[in-house]
Amino acid sequence: MANEEQNTPAQAEPKAGLFERKPWLSHVLRIVVVLAIIAAALYWWQSRKFENTDDAQVDGHIYPVSARVSGHVIKVNVEEGQFVHAGDVLVEIDNRDYQVAVERARADHMDALAAAEAANFNVPISQVSSSSQIHSAQADVLNAQAGISGATKQVEEAEARLIQAQANAKTANADLARYGTLVGKKEISQQQYDQATAAATSANATVTAAQAAVRSAQEVVKQASARLGQAQAALANAQITPKQISVTQARARAGEAQAARSQASLDQAELNLGYTKIVAPVDGIVGNRNAQVGQNVQVGQEMLSIVPLTDIWVTANFKETQLEHMRPGQSVEVEVDALGGQKFNGTVTSIGGATGAKFSLLPPENATGNYVKVVQRVPVRIDFTDRGKSGFNQDGRLRPGLSVVPDVRVR
């Protein structure tokens, strides 16, 4: 028994723990835990200042280039993906038909101008002629009235001479009757009787002449009255000429209107001729090219598209729960996936007027079926801070459709 007790090994003492062997590790762990708590608190506090989403992409206008006239494509000057400047000729349409149309429109316009010029020349001529006719007719009326007045006075003079001649003839005839009685009684000489006879005959002849003169003067009055009627009729016709002037002026205005229409037709023909050369509306990259040489195109047919490189922005679809503190004007940091995470500065420009679902082709109707609440997304427009400045995106690295991650500072 004694030997067994001597052969039994002594029981091993318990092994010391790591922290007992290295007490400084416990202090380090405590420090690490405190730092982790501080870092988590700082991260939480810092994250409250930002809202981000990966449902975002670079957006921009895509300009469709279409034909404004129909025709046969004779030349295509660009290729898919080529950079073009505003005003560069992209596609050319056969312009011979439109050149002929321009020449025809120019000839019609020149003809209309000549007709309008001739009509305008007739206006002052008509005005002078009308004025002359009116003045001449008025003078003729006055002359005719003066002729009537003079003829009337001549009638009065002839009638007065007739009365005088009749009185003289009456006296001469009375003397002849007395002398006839006396000559029979031989109280006067035959010579005296003959003288009385001659005087009576002469007086009667004078009466006849005076009567003829009265009739002649009356005829002159009738002729003067007829001339007055003719002059008055001519004056009435002359007074109508102002209306004829109005007609001439209306024809002149119609000629000017025709000239204006022909000018508009010429302008349209020249525009159509210019439309045979299709130019780039903006600087950008050619895309979706469909135009081919030999193709017949119609008005409005799309041939290619231009994607501008400077007129771009970011459309970010944030959850509705992220919009509580988001406002226009807040600064944004945009990370672009295609550029290895390169970041750009931006600004919140606007928040969409409705959720994206409301703009979909078939917006959801929650009044039907079983309702399941889904967090909605609202499009937010973010403009690049350097957008609009010279040199922005000249290398074309930012293009519509690229995925980005915007980080909006909301606090």
C-alpha cells in the first residue's frame, strides 16, 4: 500500500486562463468593445444624415431625328456611336424635285409682284383721271347753266324787240289806213300814201323778223338746256369714278395679297429644299440609326437619335420612407458604377409629383383583391453641380442609363 501511494502521481494543478496569463488582453478587449460601441454610435448618427438608394440611373433627353420632307436618301454622313456637333449634316435627301419647286414658286412670285405693281400704278392714274373728269363735268355744267342764262336773256330781248316791232307795225298800219282814206279824197299826195304803205310793209316785216328771232332764241334755250342735261349726266358719271377708284384700290390690294401668298409659297419651297439636309439639333452621340442610302422616307419617319452628353441628370427612385427630410437644394454625392465608383457632386432639384406606380401603364388599384402594403418609390431628380459648365462630361463617360448610387445629405 505504501508502494502504491508512492507510485500515484500528484494531481496536476489547474491551468491558468488566457486573461490570467495575459491580463493586458482584458484591457484591450474592453477598449475594443468601447471603440466598437462608439463607432456604431457614430455610424448610426452619421447615417441618419444621409439617404441613399441603388435604384438610380443617369437620365437625359434623347432627341429623335426624323424627316420633315419625303424623298430618296442619297447620303448618310454618320455612323452608330459617332459624336456629332449641332448643325452637322446627318442625312441628305435628293433635292432636285424641291429645287424645281423653288424655281416655280419664284417665277409665280415675280409674276404676282408684277401684277401687284401694275395694279398699284393704276390707282394714282385712276385718281387723277377721276378728279379731272369731275372738274371737267362740273365746268361743263356751269357752262351749260351760263348758256341757258344767256339764251334766256336773248329770248327776252327778242320778245322785247317783237313787242316794239308789233307796236311800230300797228302804228304804220293805222297810218296806212288813214292815208288810204285821205288819198281817196285827194287830201294827201300819192307820194305820202306810198311812203305810208312802205312804212307799214317795213313794220310788218320787222314784226315777222322779230317773231323769227324769238323762236330762234327759244331754240337756243332748248339747246342750252339739252347741253345742261348732258353736262349733268357727265357729272353724275364722273362722280361714280371714286367708286371705280375703290375698285382699282381693291384690285391693288388683291394683287398685294397674291404677292404675299406667292412669297409664302416661295418661302415654304425654300424651307422644304433646306429640309432635304437633315442636321443634328444638339451635340451628342448618334444612336438607333435606321437611315440607309437608297431608302425612301416619309414625313415624320425617324431615322436616328442623338444622345446629348451635357444635358444629363440622375433619376433616383427613393422609398417613400426615405423622403421625410428630403428637400430640393440638398447636396448629393453620386457614385457611378461604370466608372469604378467615381463620385460626382450634385443637388436635389425636384421630387416627383407621384409615385412611379402611378405613372405605370396599369397603375395598381388597391380597392380590388387582397391588399398588401408595398413600400412605394418616388422619382427624385438630381442635377450634377457642374452641369452646364464648359468641359462637363466632354469625354462622354456619363451617359443615360448608367447605374449610380446617390447619397443625399438630408440633415
